[in-house]
Amino acid sequence: MCYFFAEHGFGALLRAAAEKYDIFGPAQREGRGVYTRLSSNGATFDTGPVRTVDPLKAFFFKPRECVADGFSAVPPLSENPPLCVVGVKACDLKGFRIQDFVFAGDEFRDPFYSRARNETLIISSDCTSALDTCFCEAFDDRPYPRGDFDLNLSPVDGGYVVEVGSEKGAALIASCPDVAQEATQGQTETRDRQRDEVSARVRQNLKDYRVPRHDELAGRVERHYDSLIWKDEAATCVECGACNTICPTCHCFFLYDQKNVARMARFRAWDSCLMKGFARVAGGANPRRELSERLRNRFEKKFSFFPKVTGEYACTGCGRCISACPGKIDIRRVMKRLAEHV
């Protein structure tokens, strides 16, 4: 069932959520959306037309986190209230399919990630526009969520069509019976029309930039493993790691110990497979000394390893890495070269 919340009604929903959750959502800074703590009154709330600059993963797999305090066997889990993240786009939600495999699989469940996944309330929203770097349709994804949310918002005239995706979401809707209305057929038709329009814009991006679809990439990294493509594309890489840190599916990290006279603690921090020392082992051996080998590893992981083991490409088509790269390495160009190279 879909509901309709007028704009003032959604403010009431946020106030209800604020009784339990710390609320974050997109705010516009210099023309770009970034996640920030929201006022619970919802007066300045905006779902954002497209994905934020920062990836959703930072709420679940933090850039730097204490994972051991002293020699206690109990992990130092945060005592802060759970989070509610509003305005999440479909490309970030797809990142859960990769992050869950890594941090919440059958063999091992990371306690920090798993707790955040279980407790966080996700209120996602449709994209109402598309950047020229968006290419989610290349992986048969859409610029609107189709799962992995508690509630999803589709902006329409006067408010939002709200779709329920979980029991947590249904419970929040039930807490505001006076403002929740059943969505009309006209409102859902407006939602569907807007979705089709944005999807068409993304598909036009695929044509304009000649971006291959995922089925054209099957086996291509292995076939071109020794190709000069990798050295060619790596020529402008400065090893900044921006593509890794901004990516919603990248998940590599390193551990380090910090100690002083009062406390010993172990921390986890994001790592980057483009860095020279990433694969270096004890004794100094490094199986990927060349930058081109490290760049190839990034593509091998996204377009070969994960499709084989999870059935999912570890690329969401969000285009963040294109915007963040100072060396102008365009993942769509590399995909095209892999698909067309003989």
C-alpha cells in the first residue's frame, strides 16, 4: 500500500522519528548535496534531486572507528541513539548488496556494521533529476529504489507518495495516523511518469557516452588482463584514493594500534587499493608494484570477482568516482574500452 503525506504531514513523521532516531539527510552546499544532521521539524527538509556527494556507506562502515579498547573481549559499540537517514538514493542502496556480503555474511558478521544495519531507519527517495555522470541503467538498476528501504518517498505535487518497505517503516507510519492518507491513483501515476522521465534521461546518458551494459562486460577483464588499457588509463592516476573512498561499494580497510600511557586501542580505517603499499606483505614483497596493476585490480574486483561470487556488479553507476578523480579517469570510458577492445 502507498500513502500520501502532505509536506506538513511529513514534518510530523520526522518529529515522530526524532523521538528515537538521530536524523540525517541531504542539504545543498555549493550546489551539491551532502548528508547533514536535520532539524526534526522538517521545515527545511529536501530529499535532494540526485545522490549526495558522500556515500551512504560512511554511516555503516565508518572512515575511522575504534574496534578494540584495551584487552576487553567486548567490542566498544557506540551508545549514541540509532540513526535515521533520509533521502537515500537507489545507487547507494545497491551498495548494501556488496557491503552486506563483506561485513554481514554467513561466516562472519562484523558487530559494528551489523548493529548499524539493524538499527538504522532508511527513508529513501526517488531521483527527480540525473547528473551527466549517472549510468545506473547500465546495470539494470533504476534511478528510484526498488528495495532495501524502510520507507521510500516519491515527491509529487504538495507532498510525497510514501511506500512501506519494512516493519520499522510501517510502525513509523502507524505513529502518525492523523496525517497519513491513502495515495490516489493520480498520485501514483504521477510518480510513475516522473520515474520514467528520469530513467529516460539516464538511458540517454548511456547513448551519449556510449556506455556498455553489464552483459557486454562479462569476462572482459580476464580477456584483457594483459592489455595496454591498464597502463594507458593509469598514466594520469595520482594515487589519491578518491575513487575508493567515494565509492558506495568499496570496503577495504587496515587496522592499526594506538597506544599511550593511559590507553591502548585498535582502530579500523578505510584503505585504498590504488595505494602502492596496499598489497605489500611482510618482508616487502608486493604482488602489485605497478600502478597499472592496482588499477586493473580495482576493475577486476568490480566487474569480475563480485559478479562471480554474488551475482552483483560492484558498481552502482552513481558516477561519484568520475567526479572525484583529479586524473580524469572515467570508469565509463574504461568499460567502453573493455567492451570494444579486440
